[in-house]
Amino acid sequence: MDLIVEILTTMGAQLQKPTLAFLIGGMMLAALGSKLEVPEPVYKFVVMLLLLKVGIGAGISVREADLVSLAVPALAAAIVGIAIVLLGARTLVRLRGVSPMDGMATAGLFGAVSASTLAASMAVLDGEGIVYEGFIGALYPFMDIAALVTAIVLAKLSAQRKTAASVQGGTLTMGGGRSGTSGGFDGGLIKSILVDTFRSSAISALLLGLALGVFARPEAVYESFYEPLFRGLLSILMLVMGMEAWSRLSEMRKVARAYVLYGLTAPIIHGLLGFGAGLVAHHLTGFSAGGVVLLSVMAASSSDISGPPTMRGALPEANPSAYVGTSTGLGTPVAILSIPLFMALADFFIGF
């Protein structure tokens, strides 16, 4: 009972804070038919600055971090990303009205990470004075890439099995083998996925920030430019995401109801997986309670920047209304609104 009261109290308090308030405000404006619009170049510029800020801060901390303290959460992040995709393959993909290709694309986005949600959760913890490891931003690529690669590979394998099954009773090739693509799995597929993912705008900006933080000495520009602008830029991003989330809800009419159920429940379930992994890292290396919260939010989030273009390129057969609509329209707001939940859980089980 004490845990429930603490969760409700934390959620009520955080809904009044700028990060979540701007998200809800954006959704309300869109629901009321407001014509307010943030130009796309401005949105991309804000996202780039936020990712550079997260990356530089993580890089500075990585430079001073203990290898084991970093390696354990990084491994946990990758495992959680893969586990989320495998869970989606066992649940969403098997629901009525969900095609294997669309289901795996959706599971891939939910296994990957939302940079904006991660930035929002950092801002919430900073506002509460909750300490977390500075290298948290370095965990982003581990979960993001592991999930995207797993989802795309599983989708491709499923498509190959389907092709093989359709050919099995049909025409044979001159050499006695079956025609089609039922041969060996394309060994270059994973390499191409990795290349495309690393070249995406989100990962590129984050990795650039990491490299600058590790190999350069960017503390002066970080403290004088990126840090002071962080909260203001994040409020604009939350406003845009709120409006975008509401507009994406209309796309949900084009897909099966299973996506609605998944979009509403998966962030919480995935976040709990991340919370469990964070607890393990806490007991093994002393991973902080704030770090556990951020790992949980990363797991609860769904990719809104790097994931969609990666899926469009790797799985052109998948329906964007399914995976983007579910991710942006439902997954993102649920994940952001769940930040107080994981804060309360971390406070209850570990303590700030």
C-alpha cells in the first residue's frame, strides 16, 4: 500500500513539472485544433543539440569511469533491447490482424531508445536533485542498435521462411534445389543494418558527442552553452512531441486494435524489464538508483528519431502507420508519463 501511495504522489507532483506539463500541453493544443507549428528544421536543430549535450556529458563521464561500472550497465542495456524484441515476437506478432513484418518493425522501435524521452527523464531527475551516472548517455547505442538489428534480422528470417514455404511444393531449379530465397541467410545483412544505424542522424550526433567528451576537453563549451540551454530546448521538444503524438493517433484507425493494446501496455512492461536489469547492475556494481530509473525509462521508450528511418530502409514492406503510429502516438507519451512510476519504484527498493 505504501508503494502505491508513493507512486501516485510522485506522479501527481511530476505532472506539474515543466517536462511533463509541456508534453501534455502539446497534446491538448493538438486536440483543440490549434494551428501552432514548430518548423521541421527547428525541431531537427533542437534534437541535434540535445543529443550532442547528452553525448558530450556521457563522454566526459566515460573518460573518468571505471570500466566494470560502465560495462555491466552497457551489457544490461543490450540484453534488455534484445529481450524486448523477442518478447514482441512472442506477443504482438502473434496477435490477430498483425503481420509478422509490421509486428517486428513495431517491436524493434519499442526495443530501441527514444533520445527525447531519455533527455526528459534526465531533466526530471536533475530537477529533483537525484544523482545518476554521467555515462548513462553512452548506454543509448547499446540498447538501440541491439534492438534494431535483432528486429530486422528476425523479420528477414521470417520473410525467408515464408518464401521457402511457398516454394516448397512448387518449381524446382535445374540443380534440384528450390527456387526463391530459401538459401543461406545473407551474411551482409547485419553489416548493412549496423552501417545504416550508425549513419542515422541520432546515433551520429550522439556518437560525435561521446567522442568529443572522451578525446577532447569540451567542458567549457558544455557548461557555458549546452547545459544552460538544455531545459529550454527540452520544453520545446516536449511540446512538439505532444502535438505529434496526438496527430499520430489518427493513424491508429488504419491498423489492428492489437497495436493500441501494445502501445499502451508495452512501455510499462518493458520499463519493468529495464528496472530489473538495473537492480542487478545495482547489486553487482553499485549502479545508482537514478541510473536504474534512467535504464528503466530507456527500456520503456520507443525510438522516435533513429528507428523509423532505419526500419523504412531495411523493411520497406512494413506499414509505417503501424510501427510509427504505435510508437509515436502511444508509446512515447506513455513512456514519458511513466517516469514518476520508475522514480517511485527506485526510491522504494533502493532509495535516493
